[in-house]
Amino acid sequence: MLQKTRGIVLHVVKHNDNTLIVDIYTEATGRGSFAVTVSHSPRAAVRSVLFQPLALLELEVDYRPNTAIHRVKEAKSHYPFSTLPYDPYKSAIALFLAEFLYRAVREETENRPLFAYLVHSITWLDTCRGSCANFHLVFLLRLSRFLGVYPNVDNYHAGDYFDLQNGQFVSQRPGLHNAYIGPEEASRLPMLMRMRYETMHLLRLRRAERNRCLSLLNDYYRLHLPGFPQLKSLEVLQTLFN
């Protein structure tokens, strides 16, 4: 069955000289794997240059029931990037977020609020003219709500620990596991959760502090998403944004 939908490129593997296997998060059916026959001709229905990390595409796909890999019949850019592929900082963020979403978003069902959030976030990053050093932190914190692992930060009291395993503040250090944040770092969490893309530049973090936040977020997702691995692009991102 042919279907038209928008999609976000998450992961690309070269199958042979003419075929790519691409994981795409689509607006119509969620996560899916697609075989893409590519050509370098400017008149081709599908061109390989389109399939970059987080690329926003308009697709015509051939869905076959009980098939693990579907086929892309036509593809064109839905939103041509103006800065993201050319700015080394934004490109590093895009690579990290594409890998993160590839590992974290597994549902093969329609989720239009999540898709809208991803499109808004990606286009915001592309058009951002100021500092985007905290972008990935805001993105991951807000993504947790869509994935059902949003932490409970409403009951904070000074001196609390934050229990990463149970996603909530506690007055005493957890005694059964070591997945927690101490009181000093935990006190920053409510402020971080209130950040938005429009105001994130107001939070001044040193690189070590930002890397610590990113590592804790990665640990949090690894605790709550089964099979979530250590990401290869995490170390690259942590070297940026002095």
C-alpha cells in the first residue's frame, strides 16, 4: 500500500552500491526501517544526499503487512536546512540526537505529538542564531515526557537527593542502589526542568558542568529504557562548548 507521510532520518546503513537501509521516524506510523534505492541524478525520485541525520523529508512509501523493511518510492526535502549541516557544533548535536532517538524511540505506531515536538526542535536548532550550548539538555529533558519516563520534580525540598532509578526526590540517600544525585546537584534539577529553548542561554554552565548533566541524563535513560546502550557520539559532544 502506497502512503505519503513526513519522516525524520535517524540512522542510515549502506546495504550495497545502490541501496540504503534507513531508520526513519514517520508521522503516520512511527518508527520504521526502509530500503532506499538511491541515485545521484538530480531528476531521480530518491537521492542519497537527502538522508542526513535528522533530515526532515516528505516520503511516499510502500508499506507491506508483516514486512520488517518497507520501501521508499519517492523522497524530497520537507525542510531544507540552512545552518545545521554546516555548523560544527550544530552538526555534532544533530549526530548525537539522531543516535539517541534511534536507540530510544522504538514504537512502531503513530504518535503525532512526539513527531511535532521533534520537528519543532530540529527546525528551532537550525534557525537558532544565538548560543545553542544547552540545546541537547533541554531536548532530552522534555523528550522524557513523550517517552513516559518524565521525572517527578514537584516535591523538591532543600537537601533532598534525587533517586535516578525511581525518578523522584527523596529526603534520604537511597540505601539499595547507587543511582542517585547528591543534594548539591539535585538542587539544580527543578531549574533545568523549567528551561525552554528560548531561555536556555540564560543558564551559564561550564563545560564540566554541562558534561555532568549530559552524563546523568544518559544514565537516567539507560535506567528506564531497556537495552539502551552507551552512545558512541556522547564523547564527541562532550568535547564541545567550552
